[in-house]
Amino acid sequence: MGSRQLQVSIAAGYILLLVVACIYTGFYEGRGMYSWMAVAFLITAVGTVHWGRKLRDKHRSEGQRSLYDLEEKRILSDTGKCTDSCDQKRGLDSACTPSRRASYANLLVVAVPFIMAVLYGAHLLTSPVSMQGTLDQALRWAFYGVFAAGLASAAKLPKARAVLRTGPAACAAILTAAGLAAVYGLLPLPHAVLRTASAELSAAGARLGGLLEYPNTLGAVFGALLLERLASLSRANPRAAKLRQALGAALALGCAASLLLTESRGAWLCTAAGWTAALALAGRAARQQLLLQTAILGGGGLWVYRQLAGAGLAPAQLPGLAELAGAATCTLALSLVARGYCPSAPQRPRRPGRPAPQRLHHLGLLAPQRQHRPGPSAFQRPRHLGPLAPQRPRRPGPPAFQRPRHLGPLAPQRQRRPGLLAPLRPRRPGPFAPQRLRRLVVTAACCAWVGLALALSVPGSGGAGLVRTGTSTVSARLLMYRDAIEQIRNTPLWGRGGDVWRSVYRSIQSQPYVGAQVHSGYIDILLNLGVIGLIVILTWITAAGLLLYRRRSPWLAPFIVLTLHAGIDFDMSYGLIWLLLIWIPVLGTNGIPVRRMRALSMESRIFLLPGQIPTPAHTYWIHLVTRLYNRNSPSHTLPDIPRPPEQERVKGKRSLNYAPRLIAGPAAMLFLLLSMVSLSLMQSERLTGQALQLITMKNNPEAVYLLKRAIQLAPYRSIPRLVLSSVTDSADAEKLLREGIKYNPVQPELWWGMGRIQSKQGNPAAILALEKAVLLDRYNSGRHTAVLREFNALVLRLNRAGRISGASCAAQTGLALYRRDQLLAHTLGLVKNVRNDRKFRITEAERQQALLLESSSSSKAPLPFSQPAIRQMHP
């Protein structure tokens, strides 16, 4: 298999990866990524070794070349392609080398993920909040870097680039088909449709979550894919195959309908912003087509939304499919008609002419001059003579006829040449009569289609309301942002590693809202890596956006949608979003024609190497340049300048670039290590799942063996430790949990498990563990009740053991925690529009446990917070 076929196969593999990411819940929180990471890192290690070998052979061959030795290379003047790959790497022929801007864009896209991986790896050497979360983030970013490197390498070839352009279309097809199939009951996806009775969360009572199982992120993805499809339709050739146009319009219709079914207002606004950018960058013909296709496909999406929202996203199967087919048929027919009457066909790119020769300006006066074509010299009129200057001589031929104007109407007329008395050619009919009328009819039909769809989709017209008006989600996000900013102030520059918000949000939240994600990708990066990581990401996004804008790329609109929506939701927790954010700049900056360098039409080339050049060599070099550029003059007219002696030549580069050769070996070892780590984590995850199934089947011995093996493979993961501590004896369980707390010090489940085990042993150290379990989860009423119950059991055990002081300390600590819960509940009662999503309150069971603690307390010290007795507050 040649290199080109290999690149095309790699491009097809990347499309397969994109489809698999859609199936595996968008790689949410790395779900299903370990196997792909292991394979990718292993392939990268092998490729790095191969690259190092090629680099070594290249340096060996270059070290034997002389500075002034000519290399004969045959240049195909028609195509501008060279037969030697050295020119491609040296940049001597612009037709053989990629654009410099594309190279910069590829370097940027590849470098930033590896920089982020290095930052997370540096956190592993310190004490992050979550060791497992930090390791996962480092592996994911390294995987994104490998993905970007392979994608950029494949996108350099036109065939592979053409294959890669179908990737977003494949993603749109799988997401649309799965979502609509789940709505119509054709595919059993339990979390594809999110149903709610709250009008603030959904106007139709249900929202489409699709394969991603989250409507907001799914809406952002559909918005980006819709704009990509619209740009493709508006720029496509109207003479293309009708089936191809119909398939593109069908995908766009599915994306538009699914975008509306998600009911994500943020995704709608970001899509509108991206559509505005696409409209501003489009040409005249593309702009008119973009408007028409948006109206047609948007109207079709509104029709589908009206049908499904009216049925609560649970339509009757056969009638619903019939209505869907009817709406799709009308939409596709209108789209094809609009494509047939486009304002102007897209202009074909002009054939590149022969480039004009350029002077070597760094040579000064020694540079060869531009040679004129053979022929008479151009006439130059001496302007300093004024009217006395001679006029430009006319071309030889018959004298021009001059009509004597002083004779007036009696002057003779100009005689026509023979053959000019033929009838004039009829004027071609302009586009103002039939074609303009047809365009007006098509435009009117599109407007009527959209108007009818809008009229049936507003409240009070028999259709479902389109926009929900609640602001509860906005207020919850503002609370999250405020709490996150307070946490960022502790470590603003460096951050605290991976999964910071998931680990600490329950201990810092000001109100009992539900949100394991901070709902802002940029704030999440601030929490993890501080200002340093945020600067890296923003620099990458800004530079990629500017490159797309300067090339007027149609991929700019999807890029805007994804980057804007990532700021108001946790889209960056999905690996699919990062794959698309890497995919778009690579395709948007490769293959677009830009201003290139000049291709030299010569058969012999010389290599210019930096350094001090001696005078004889300099003279000989000027002689060669003169020979190469003055092709019209015979070679025997040039002076015969002798070749410099052998001792004055500079043989090759004296200082070879050993850095890439030295990096290749360690990089291959590092990628091999990352592959092994990914395999270990994947195996640990699989063994944990098998152990949970065995525990439900009451097969504890086999489950214990699997859990121990899972902990050995992935010691940072806390789930196997928690499960194993619940089925093993106390001594081993305490050791397991203590090690888990060392790796995840702010996880309340580990402290709660530790407190329970130590309480059963009658160990006073359980007081600290139980208190930490409450403080790290402030608004968990069920957990607080269980902690007070465990405090009562600990007090009884300590009293029986005769440890009265320990029992009194345990009782006072439990009562202090109860007083704290009372204060929190009282404070929340004073707040208007409180976000009590976790249903935090003082339960009756918790109050009873507090009464038991008060009765068993032997200390008469004043109660914390200067609160009255429990019996006085709760008679």
C-alpha cells in the first residue's frame, strides 16, 4: 500500500472514530475512550520510530553533500510537480509544498493539545484534588494531540481531504437518524428523550437528548452541522447530481428539526451568530442561496417540530412517519427548485498562468534583471518637451479616415467595409423577463412555506410553543459561576488538576443546586489549570478563528457555534466536541487556495545554506544564478569562472539538527507507556463492572478477587475501593480507603466509608472521618441523617468501652453538625427563589437522632453557635 492509499485509509479511520464517538455518548468524560487511546498511542509509537529512522537516513545523506554541488531534478513545467521529495521539504517549489499558513495552522492545532497534556502531567507530580481525574485529562489531551497530528498529515493530500470532508456529514447522519428513530419508537434508547413536567425546562414537555443524552450539547452539535450543510448547499455546483443535492438537503433538514427539538436556547443563539458570520463571508450568489436554503430547511424543520412537539415527542408510528415523509418531500423539492434557479453559477477558478520572474533582492545590483520578450522596444515619449515631443508612431497600415467637419452635413461619410452590411446579431434576452419571474416565484414560495410553518408553531394556533420562557436554568448557572470564581481565587495561576469542580462543588456550593458540571468549559479549565491553561486554549481558539476568517472558510461558522456554546455549557466534557474543534481548523486551513510562492521553471537547482561564504564560492554562486535565470542567452557568452578549490568547499551542514533524532526515541517510549496505561485503565474498568454483576448475584469471593485486580491495575480509581470496602473485612477495608483518600482527599464517599468502618471498630478517629463526610457534602440530608445515626452508635460503643471523654466528644461533634444544618436551613428559608434542587431540609429522622445525642451527652459545655436546646426548639 502506497503512502497515498495509506493516508486515505487513515482518513476513513478518522471518520469511523467520529461515528464511534457519537455512539459512545460523545465520549462524555472519557466514556469508551480507553481502547481507542491504547490503539492510537501504540500506532503513534510505531510511527515515531519509523519517522526517526527516516530522519536519520536523511541526515546521513545530507551530510555527504557539498554546498555548491548541483542536484539534477526534472521539473514538470506543466503541472509544477517535482520528482524529488527533497524540494517539497526544502520549499523550493511552491506547487509541491503546502501553504505556509496551512503549516502554521497544523502546527498550532497539533501543539496545543500536547501542551495541555504536559500541564496536566505536571499536576500529577504535585498534589492535585483528584489523581485519577488529572490522569484521565492528561491521557485525553495526549489522544487529542495524536488525533490532530494524524488528521493534519492526512489533510495534506487532496484525496484524503475529500474523504475527511464527509466526516461531519457522517456525524450528522448518525446523530439525526438515532434521534428521530428514538422519537418514533424505532430504536430503543432509554435516555434519548428527556421528559419533564416543568414548563421552564421544556415547552413541549420533552426534549431531544439523542445519543449524547443531553439536549444542550446536542443542540450545539446540530447547529454546527446544520451550518456546515447550509454552506455546502449554498456553494455547491447547481449542475451536480440531483441525488447528491437531495442527500445534502435531507441531512440539513434532519439537523434543523433536531436542533429545534432540543429546545436549547443557547444553541439557537450560537447558531444564529454563526449563521450571521457565514452570511457576511459568503459571496453574492452564495449569500442568496444561503438565505433561500435557510428559509426552506428552517421551514421544514418547523413543520417537523410542530408535528412532534404536539405529540410530546411520542407520535403514532405510522401516521407520524407519513407526516414526516410529506414534510421532507416538500422541503427537498423546494430546495432542489431553489438550487436550479440560483442567481449565478459558481465561477470556475482561473487557470494559473506562468508566474512572472522575480529578482533576488538580497543580491542587490548583482541580481539578474527581468528579460523582455524579443521584439521592438517600447516607445517612450519625452514628456519634458511638452507639445513638441514626437507622437507615438502608428502601426503600419492604411491611413485612418478623417471626416472634414468644416463641411458640415455635406462632408462625406465613412465607408463601410465589405461584409459589414449583414444584419445585426439579435441581442441576447436578459434575465429580467422569464428567469427573474421564476426567481420571484421561488422566493415567494419559500417565504410562504416559512410563514405557514411559523404560524402553526406559535402558541394559540393549534401548535406547540416554540420557545420556553423560564429563567431557572440561568439563575442556577449564575450561582455556579459565582461559587467557581470563589474557588478559583485560591489558586488562580496554576489550578488544582483535573476534575476539580466535580470533586469540590458539594463542599463549596452556596445553595443546594444540582450540577456536577460547572456549565462553562472555560471556567472549568480555569479551575483545572488556572490562568495558564486558559491562555493556551484561548490563544488556540483565537488563532484558529483568525486563520479561518482570513481564508473566508465556510468552516468558520461551525467553529463559532462550538466555541461560543462551550462558554455557557459543559460541552468540553464531551470528547466529540474536541474532535470537531480539531477537525474544523484542519479542514478549513488545508486545501484552500492562497497566495503562493513562485515556481521556478528550471531543470537544475542549488541549495542555499546559511553561513559565511568565501569570496571564490560567492563568485561561482553568482555565476550559477546568472546561468539559471538568463536562459535566453547562450551559455558560451558567460564568462568562464573557475570552480572553487576542493578545500574551500563547505561540505554539507557542519551542525546537523540532532534534536528531532534525539526526540524520536523517548517520544516512542512515552507513547508506548501511555498505551499501556490506557490498557490498564480499560481493564480495571471492565473488571469493576464484572465484579458489580457478581455482587448482585451474591458471588462475593469471585467479586473480591476481581476488585483487587482492578485496584492493582488502576490504584487511583475510587469506585473499586468503595465497592471492595463494603464486601471485605474491616482491617483491609480501612487500608484501602486510607490509600484512596490519599489520592482523592476531598471525596466525601471515601470519608464516609472510613468513618463507618472506624465506628464499627469503636475507634475515636471515626469522629474526624464522619465530620469530614458532612463538611464535604453540605446539603445532603440523607447523608447527614446517616452520619448522626453513626455518631449515636459510636457513642454507645465508646461508653461500653469506658471511654467517656471520647463518647462525649463524639456527641458534641454530632450536635454541632446538627446545629450547622439548622443554621443552613434557616438561611435558605430567608432567601427568595432559592435553588433547592437537592431537597435539603431538616428531616424528622435527623431531629430524632439529634435528640438521642443530646440525651446521651455527658458534657455540660455550652452548645455551639449559641443555640438553645433541641427540645426547646422542637417541642
